[in-house]
Amino acid sequence: MAENYTFKDKSKRELLRFLEAYQMAINESIICSVTDTKGIIVYVNKKFCEVSKYQEEELLGKNHRILNANYHSSTFFKEMWQTISSGEMWRSDVKSIAKDGTYFWQDSIILPIFDENQQIIQYFSIRIPIDERKKAEEEREQRIKDLEEVLFKISHEVRHPVTLMLGICNLYDESLLTQEELGTFMSAIKNAASRLDVYTREITEVVSKLRDKEDA
């Protein structure tokens, strides 16, 4: 019997060590918080304080809106509350503001906590910092915008004169100037202008597809 208790005690100690290590890993890498059903903060972990730059005592008892960066629409948060208050998990990327005015992005998951009667009593939030991912997305978006601007200029500053060139060539085709040299020259202009026109159309189509892929 004594050996059995010793084995159980050893298992409990190992489990406690595992839980302590697990909690340490969570505190170092994941932002965690718990609020009541009205959004009042009742618990924050070490990572939450580190990222938000608030002390724990500055957050406890405060509404989670203290981190609202005024980036998302009221509809965004309305849908969040509708989801979690119905007992469902909610997940989205959220932009927040720290105490010093800097912004940070998080991949956020909010889960309702139920009592023994299946009534929601609190909300548990897990958030993973994603600033690097968002920075890469914003840089990619900026590159696309820059390319679109170039294409806009091509469309208005190049295609218009190309159209004029094609029109002039057609007029020459219908004129009495039938010299072989002039015909060859005009044919070359027409072919070059046509290729340029097709090329700009193809680039526009590629960027349009790229934009659709980014939005998907």
C-alpha cells in the first residue's frame, strides 16, 4: 500500500512539474486574459502585460476596450459579442493599442466559460502576436498598389497614343500613298503598337488576378 501511495505521489509531482512548465511556456509566448460577461478584465498573464505595456493592477477591473485602437468597425465587435454570447468560439485578427500609444496585432480566439448549469460566466481569450505577419501583408499590399498605379499611368499615358497611332496607320492605309517603303514603315508601326497594346492589357489582367487572389 505504501508503494502505491509513493507511486501516486510521484505521478502527482510529475504532473505538477508538467503543468508548471506548460504555464511558463504559455506566459512567455501567448497573450491570455479572462473577462466577465460585460468585458471587465479579471485576469491577465505575463505576456498580456508585456505586449500591452500595462501593469497587471492597471488592467484588472478595467473594460477590455482599454486596448481598442479604433481600427475595427462597431459591426466587427458587435458580431464578436453576438458569437461569444451565443456560446460559440470567435476568432479574428485584432489590432490593439498599447499604453504607450503603439499598435500591435493579434490572432485572437475568445471562448465562453460555462458554469455547471451551462450558463456563461466568463470569457477566456487567447491571443498570438502577429505583427510580423501583418507587416508582410501590408508590404505586399503596398507593392500591389504601387504596381496598380504604374498600370494606371500606362493605361492613360501609353494606350491613348497607341490608339492614335493605330488610327493614323489606318488612315494611311486608305490614302493614295502606296509607296512600298511607306507601306513597310506603316506596317511596322502598326505591329509594334498592337503588341504594346496587347502587352499592357495582359499586365492589367495579371494584376487583376493577383488582387483577386489576395482578397480571397
